[in-house]
Amino acid sequence: PEDQGPEQTVLKSVMEHRHGGQPRASLDLWVQQAQGVAFGAVAGARDAVERTVMAASATKPSEAIPFVASCTTSIFVHSAVVKGCQALSCTALRVSCATPIVSTVMGGAAVALGSVAAGSASRALQQPLSEPRGRARDRPFLARAWEAVVSESSAQDAALDAAVGLAFFVALGGRVRSVLPSDVRFPGANARSSMPAVGAAYATKFQRSELLRMLRTQGCHHCGRKSGAVIADHMPPNHFVERSKQARNGGLKWVLAKMRFSGSVQQRFYPQCRGCSQKQAVAVKKNKKVLVMHGGSWKPHHLAGSFVMFRTWSAANQGNVAANAAAAGDWVASQAQSLL
């Protein structure tokens, strides 16, 4: 069809290549269409930046509230979806940020899904949800919001939202694999700062003071907690290093183990909270996977959802945003009253 997006064309080309047809021509077409999707992602990111500058310069004080409401909604939706994916990975899928390759794929998919949700929420918020459309008055606010999400979002919009969200998430310092939970046997999702460790020896007083500073500013490398005493966590753990000395020619299993520690078994100290240290002691001894959720403080890449919103924002719809915000407030108030 004429309205077919680039991602559908790529999929069609791949299917033609797999099922025979003209292999060489199909492969060439697939490469061309893949390049088109990549160029579209770059163009979408550039468009988001331009819209950001234009929106910031053209927004009047009276227009700031709808703009901020839409931006806040997109950030919240993006963060909620990413956090939900982390919880799903921790409880059901059992995949951590230390899993080679799979963690990057799943983390990227989580950020992309959050970006699509943020863009869809932004477009829906700019539609007249508070106005009756047919039987809209008889339906709950959430039902009208979901209808707007479905009707205002296309496959091409979803692809561009995902590309823009991923691009800004990475550009603002985010690591897609760190979206997933931490396995306490390996460096955690929050593992950024560390210092060299001298074998299995305990940390010196100076090292402990530096690790305490890292804990207060960046949090535990597994869960992100910043309070409490600091534990100088050996990574890789001493138990793992002792076993590795006996299995340096262990084939594929040894290679995969090294990949979890960035290709090296040279030990380093990471800041760790007491709770994660206690879980780690049991997990390392039994060589059992123990996953922990992580939070921590605000980071710049949490704003990735707002850049997706900038791509969809139109000042002409600010009245709808204000009305929808009021309708959402009324809905929350009614739900609170029904619970009480």
C-alpha cells in the first residue's frame, strides 16, 4: 500500500529474500531500505532538536503550563515503561545487565518501547479527550485516552519515536543494558566508578574513604542505594578468581565468564551497600543468580521521553492539553473518592 512505512518495506524485503524470489535483488533492496530507516532516525532526532529550540523560544508564559504538562507526562510514561521492563526481567525473564549480548538487545527494546509509549501519550494528550465524541461522555476517561492513542499513532510514528528515544537516551549518557536488573555476582547496572584492588586484600583506609564518596554520589553499583556504610566489593569476587585460576582453558564457558567482567579478571573495588553484600555472599558461594532492582538518583538520560514529546508537540493543541489535564485530575479525584 502507498502508506506503507519503511519498516514494513524492510520486513517485506527480508521475507522475499528468505523465500527465494530474486535473492540478490532482494538483499540489495533490503540494504537500501535499512539505510533509509537509519537516515529517517537521524532526521527524526534532528527534527526533535529543532522543535525543542522552536518550542522554547516561541512558548509564552501563558502557554508554559500545557507544555510542561505534556513534557512531564512523556517523561513519566517513558520512565514507568522502562521500570516495568526492569521488573519483568527481574521476576519473570530472569535476565540481568551482566548477560552478554542479550542484555543490550533487551535493554534497547525496553528503551524503544518506553519511547513509543511516551510519543503515543503525547499525541493522545493533545487530542480533545474531554469533549464528547459520540458516546464518549458515557465512557471512562481512560477509555477515551486509549482510543486517542490507537487512532493517533501509526507504525511510522512508532519507529521514529523509538529511534529518537534511543538516540537521546544514549547521547545523554544512558547505557541500554543498565536498564535491566543487577546480578549481585557481577558488576551491577550502576557500576561506573571503581578503583584497582590488590588481589584479595581488604581495602585500605584511603580506598574506603574514596569508595564512601562514590557511594554517596553514585550509589551502590548493584541497587543504587546511597545511604549506610560502604562495602569495598571485589569484582570479580575472590571466589570466582580462585576458580578461574583452575580453569583458564575452560573453552566457551570461560570466554563467556570473562565477557561478564568486560573481558578481564583483574580485580577492582566497587562501592556496595550492606544489603547487596549479604545477598552476594550467598549467591557467590552457591553460584546462584540473585537479581536486584535498581533505582538511584535522577540522571540526564531520564529526559529521553521529553525529546520524543518535542517531536510531536504542536502549540495549536495547548488548549486540549489543558482541558485533558483538568479531566485527568477530575478522574483521579473521583477514583480517590470511590476508594474512600
